[in-house]
Amino acid sequence: MLPRWSLFLLALLPHALALPGVFVFDDYSLLANSPEWADLWRLEQTRPLTYLTFLLNQWAGGWHLLNLAAHLTCVWFLDRIARLALPANIAWVAPFLFAVHPLLSEPIQYVFARSSLLATLFCLAALYAWTRDRPWQAVAWFIPALLAKEECVAFPLALVLFRPAWGPIAAMLTLSLAAGLRVLYATKVVAGAGSGFAAGVSPGEYFLAQGTVIWSYLLRCLLPFGLTLDPAAPALGFEAGVLGWVLLVVCAGIALWRGHPAGRWFVFGLILLLPSSSVLPAADLIAWRRMYLPMTAFSLAAAYLLPPRAVPVVVLLLAFLSGARALVWRSEADLWREASVAAPEKLRPRLQLARLAPPPESLIILAAAEQIAPGDPAIASLKGKAYLQQGDAPRALAEFGKALAQQPNDPKAILNRGVALEALGQSEAAKADFLRALERDPCQLQARENLLRLGGTPPPCVPTN
């Protein structure tokens, strides 16, 4: 048995290697857009509790430290739950596995994934209350979990496996229904939501894909390899998807039929995974951060299955792998370079890497990206920016023109063309483009600043949905 004090040391050290941390992908939106207090509680604003913490970070800093603190709190709650729910001789195993598993590195290091950490924290608080026979206290803890991230909506169904207190469970399911309806409404009315109605994939296609994706998640629990920020999407095969779901149902049925506690915790984890991995589509078919909450249950199941003498070796090996993942997370360029190698057919890692690279290297990366997606406007925009950095305004204007032809009403594409026109000395044409960009996005900061510099008058900044 490893000493208890080493639990929090192991939970802290591997992940702390990435501090002070870098911003990646959606993290930049948190820096660019500062939500107002009142906006957090609008009906279309999902995850208000998480965004409240982002607002606090904008005032006080500590973006990555708060993620790490949330993880440490989750480890503490899981330790308390394991002491109550598991035999004393194996209760220590689950929190150690959860503390250091490299599959959990992404939500810890990726600021925008804090919602997974907070939802898990409050679900664990609810589960702790449930195991202490305080079901209505569990209901109270479940409320902030839903306000942090709606993907925990299946949590009350999982509780049925251990203690079917129907009144509190009915109350939690009612809260889950309200949270689910709110998410569906938000994905309908918010442009670019990336899930639900705006996911770009049908519920049926998403469901079939998850039949293989869930097995990818389970495999990484045992063998944590290929944990890139942007993993390769699975093929949308009908036969593979159906077979994957059939095997999952069979395995869950056998686990419940045998009645072993490990089987029940395994099914508990599958239930927690269903909201993000069943019929509600998301733009990314696979994302390792979705395993953070289910991994609590899978760790409890693993405590029954691992030979006690092997646990210290497994924990130390996982801690080493988590440290290696943290070192990759020290550099945004390393993250996207790793992802582009792991998923050479995906466009997004190459675009993100080109954004970070010097102009000559960026143009080489974008030339390769054009082989994947010829005519993609994002490629043309990035090529235009690289040419501008090199002082080649005519070629930049040509690339921005290509992007604008594909997206004639996109304010960023119009802004980019205006920047190229200004670099060519065509001030009046540039002013016209900056004004046209502001007609579509009145609060676009760069367009406003450019227009003012050229003597124009920007329209009032009135945000649009």
C-alpha cells in the first residue's frame, strides 16, 4: 500500500510539470471575450458556473492553477468515497489510479475543459453524500454539477445501481431534463455551438460512431497511448458501430448479472459516459476529456481487479506517463505537431500549427493542408496572413480574395482583405472593407481600430447573436 500522503503528491507533481501552462484552441476565446455577470444566467448560456470561474480568472489570473486545484479536490472526494464503498484493503487503489492516469491530462491542462472537472467534483460530492445515506444532500450537490456541465445528466440513473431512493432520484432526473432541454435550446439559437443541432453530424451517425469510440476510451484506460489533443476521428461504419454497441450491451449485462461490485462500477462508468457518447451529437466524435467523470467509476472498478502487489508499479508507471504528457502540454506548437502526426488526414491540427509557425514554415504546412482540403477558406486566410508577414501584400490580397469568395459574408474574411488593401496603399478601399466587416460584426475590435486610424467612423458596438 502506498502511503496516503503520496496520493496528493502524485496527483500534483506530474500535472504540475506543465505549469504555468499554455492556452490552446478554445482557450483563446476566454481571453478575447469577457462575459458580463448578467450574461452568465441567460437561458442560452449553458455551463454558467464554469463561466463564472472563467470570469474570476480574468480578474485574478491562475487559469491552470484552478484546473489543477479542481483535480486535487476530485481526488480527495474519490478517496473519501472509496473508503466508504470499497473494502478497506483495496480502497486506496482507486484514488491513486484516478490521480495519475494520463487519460485525464487533457481536462486538467486544457482550461476550456474545466467544465468536466467541476461537474465531476460536484458529482463526487453528491456521490459522497449518497454513500453516507444523505440522498437529499446529494440532490443539492447535483445542481452545481449541472450548472458546470450538462454531460452529467445521467448521474442519477447510475445511482440506481447502488441505492434506489426514488424521491431524490426523481428530483435529480427532473433537473437533468431541464438541463438537457436548455442545452438543446442553446444549440438551436447560438451560432457555432458545435453540438446538438449545430454539430454537423446527425444523431444516427454520431450514435453509430460512438459504438467504436467508447471502445477506444476503454482501451486507453488500460493502455494510455495516442492521447493527442485532436485524435483521429473513427470511420462512420454501420457494421462496426452496431457491433460495438451490441458488445457494450452484452458486457454491461454480464457485469450486472454476475453481481460483482467491479461490474456495477463498470456499468456506472458506462452510464456516465452515455450523455456525451450516444445520441446527442458533438462536432468532435472523440475527445479524451469526456472520460474524466466516467474514469472515477472505472477507477473504483479497477481497484477490485488489479493484483494488490502490482498497483504501486502501475501507479508509478501512469504517473511517469502523465508527466510525459504534461511536458508536451508546455508548448502549444508541440501539441499540434503531435496531433498532426497522429492524425495526418485531419485539417485542424495543421491549421493550428501553421498559425503558430514562422511564415516560411507556415506556408509549407499550409501547402500540405491543401492536399487534405483543397479550396478551404481557412487555408487561404492563413496563407494570406503569412504573405503579409513576409511583406508580400499582392499575394496576401489574392489569398484573402479566395477566402472571401468562399465566405462572402464572413466579417473576418472581409477584415483580412481590408488589411491587405491598406498594405497596398488603397486606403479608401480598405476603409470600405472595415466598415463592411463592422456591418456584420459591430464589435469586431481590429476592424474598429483600423477604421478609426484611417479616419472613418465605426458604427455603435451592439452585440448580435
